[in-house]
Amino acid sequence: MTTALQKVFARPVSLKDVQTHFCPGCNHGTIHRLVAEALDHFAVQDKTIGVASVGCSVFLYGYFDVDVVEAPHGRAPAVATGVKRVHPDKIVFTYQGDGDLAAIGTSEIIHAANRGEGMTVIFVNNTTYGMTGGQMAPTTLPQQKTSTSPYGRNVQTDGYPIRMAELLAVLDGTAYSTRVAVNSPKNVLQAGKAIRRAFQYQVEAKGFAFVEVLSACPTNWGMTPLKANERVGDELIPYFQLGTFKDVDK
Ligand code: SF4
């Protein structure tokens, strides 16, 4: 008989039984698991198509036991649009970082949301370009030092961090837009609920759903996993406030 504890720690069937390449303390693994748990919850593994972006999450197909399409830089929402329109019965999601979604693919995400495409978008915001070496992203915080802002982000010349969840919430095509974090057990539980709700919107064919997840990148922040996790609570959450900015069902 399966105990309650075994059930909690059991690997979701939508995830493969493989080791990840993510750095120690990276939150991608946690977020992958939450997405897989949502797919398991709705029993849609066999009809799910993930769209991988460019960045540290590029190897989506290596971790999720679902069909996956690889999209060019920033174009995941455009690729997902095509996949979903050809296969409206499938569950289609993109998984994108902030360099990919909020910089290279700003146009694609805004127009996919504005068109109300029936997809689920998981947006991992760690305030930097992860895979390419920690460059400044649109989400980099004021004064944050990165490899391309060695003196800290200067909002006078570099602009302000973009709050994607709020920005997309004002578009009529967006049905659900929320921001969560995975820096504490309580926030992980909340993030799991939000991701499940975002897939529920798609299962019920109710429109475009977006979940921004604040995440740690210890490697490019030059921090230990513990310090990086603390930074999410101390610096990211005060700027990128957690909450749901649109939920048309409520
Ligand atoms: S570089 Fe950052 S985002 Fe990429 S795997 Fe490492 S910790 Fe995660």
C-alpha cells in the first residue's frame, strides 16, 4: 500500500526518471515538477505538447515525458499558436525564461495573449539571462550587477524592470495572469495551485493563461543556493509582487 509520504514524494508520471543538468539551487527542477503534477492532475500527459524555448530550460524534452517542440529564440508563443490551432484538442504549454520571453520574444508573448490563444505559458523570471552568462534582462532589478551591467542596472539608461504578469493582465485576450514564487514551502504550494489553475483554463478551453514564477539563479547571481533563495524573498518579491492580476472566472 502506498503511504501518504510516498505519494507526496513520488515522481509525477509526466516527468522522466532522469538526473537534471540544472545547477545546485536552481529552481527549474521544482517548477518542472509542479508543471508535471498539473499534467498528472488533469490526466493529460498523452495529449500534451510542450514548446521549449531557448535558455537553461531548452532541454524540456529530456525531462518531460510528453511530446515537445523546440522553438527558436523567443518564438515559443508563436510556435504554440500554430500547434494549438492545428490540434485544438491538445494541451499546449510553453516554458520560457525572462531573456527569451520578456526580451527576445516580447512581441510574440504580447500578441499571443492579446489574441487569447488557448495555451498555458510558464514564465520563469530569475532577473537574468541564465544560459548565456548572466547578462542584464528586462527583468533585472535596479542596481543589480550583471555581466553586461557591471555597475548595476541604471534605470535612467536601461529602463525599468518589466512586470510581465501585470502587463499581460490588461490585455483583453488574457484570461488568467498570476505571479508566484518557489522560495518557501508555502510559496511552492501556492505556485502549484496557480500552475494547476492555468492548465484548468486550457482544459476547459477558456483562453490564454500565464504564470510568472520568481526563481533563483545562484550561478549567475554569484551566490550560494541558500543566499540566492533568500534573495528571492528579500529583493525579487518586494519588486515583483506576488498575486493574481487577472482571473476572469472569479
Ligand atoms: S544558470 Fe541559473 S537558471 Fe540556468 S541552470 Fe544554472 S542556476 Fe538555473
